[in-house]
Amino acid sequence: MDASKDSAPDSAPDDATDAHLSRKTVLRAALAAGVALPAALMGVPALARTVGPDGGPLDVTPACDDGDDPTPPQMEGPYFKPNSPRRTSLVDGSTPGTRLTVTGYVFGLACQPLGNVLLDFWQADVNGVYDNAGFRFRGHQFTDAAGAFTLTTIVPGLYPGRTRHLHVKAQAPGRPVLTTQLYFPGEPRNSTDSLFDPRLLMAVRTVGSGREAKFDFVLNVSQTSTTKPTSTTTSSPGGGTWAAGTNYATGAHVTYGGTGYVCLQAHLAQPGWEPPNVPALWRAG
Ligand SMILES: [Fe+2]
């Protein structure tokens, strides 16, 4: 309980990097080295929308990343309070701290977006203190029809015993609550916080004087895919034009828009996942 009274100097993650780039780099390195991708991806953020239902459902958050094993939800901790205000911004013009915008999507098991999902965020202030009397840095919102959300806040301060993190509860209508935490790459305490889970890393980059973070949730909600292939036994073609509904294997070559691409991860192609749109799945070559 004393943690709310303790304070630690806020230091924004100065080594926050463009995690998308890091991930792509890792993917390519793994591909070149013939390393199993899930192991190679440990410790780097992954976004659910960059992977797809390659013949089976996605894992549940926090394992919503390239088929890693499921991980249990994270503890709520002592500082959750119900009945937070409905708002997407937890700051005003005078709020101290490094501005942080968190965006992302909420998906179900078939990687279809989930709208009207309740997302309730809470976090420490710049000094690592939770507001247990009021509702500073607490707020809930609902995903839009596309499953998207945006949270405007600050980079939370550190408090004793924990690495930097956000708390969140996510609940699709009529479904159980997922309670978990989101983490920042490059934090020194990530390696010493026993709760830290690399599968819950956000992709964070510095933009001006602030930070932009991305994270996608996958909730344990069954969905019927609207893009089932006409054949589920299609193997990756060695060439040809990219086509939705095709199962592509790692290393498959296709053309799209006159450009050749190589498949980086086995997946079932879907509309909207054309090679230029999903660099985690395809690279030009
Ligand atoms: Fe916390």
C-alpha cells in the first residue's frame, strides 16, 4: 500500500525505439537464420493485426503475437477502482509528464475487430503515485465499430518494485473481463520485474517531445471468419499473383501490383492484407 506514497523520478524511456522496425528486423534475421520465429520474437512487441488465422484461432491476449503460447492475464494489483470516468484523455494542458498516446485494436479469436469493448485504464502519475482518493489517471472507453481505441495520457512514473506499466481491463459485451498490464520496451526494470511479460510490450516510439504506443488485444471471443477460403488444403504457391483466401507458407513468392514479395510468416491471406499493407507478413523481394 505504501507504494502509492513512494515516488521515483520520472524518466521516460529514452531508449524507446520504433518497435515495428525492430520486429521486422528480427523477423528478417530469423528468416535468414532459419530460427523458429516465436522464440526469435521473444522480447519484441507484436501487433495482432499483423498476424492472421493461419488455419487456427489466435491465442488470447497477452499471447496475441505470432502464435506464442498463451499467458495468463496479469494481476489487477492493489490500485484498481471501479466507476472510473468515461473519457479517452486522462490529461489536460497542465498535466505534468511526458505525453503518451496509446492506440490499437481489439480483436476476437478469428482476428475480426470487436466494437463496443470496454477498456478501463489506470496508471500511476508522473511521480509513480496512484490516485486512490479520486480518479486522476483513471478512465474507461469503448472501442469503435472498427475495434479501435485511443488513450491520451502520460508516461507513468516508476514506483518501487515495478517496472513501468499501464493497467487495463478489457471486456467485450457479455464476456468475461480480461485484466492485464502493458509494458514499455527498453526499460531497465523490465529484466527485474517478475510480473513483466514481453508479450505485453507495447510498440513505442518517440514523436516530438512525446511517445506514441501501439498495442492490439485479442479477447477470448469466438468469431466466424468472413473470409474462409474455398479450399483449406491449398499449399503455398511458388509464384503467381497474391490472392485472398490462399494459405501462404513462409518463403512463398507472389506478385502484387507488379512487385514481387516474399512471405515472412505462414498465414491465410485476407482482404486488406495485401503485401504492401502488412510488412510483418511480406517483404519486397
Ligand atoms: Fe501498477
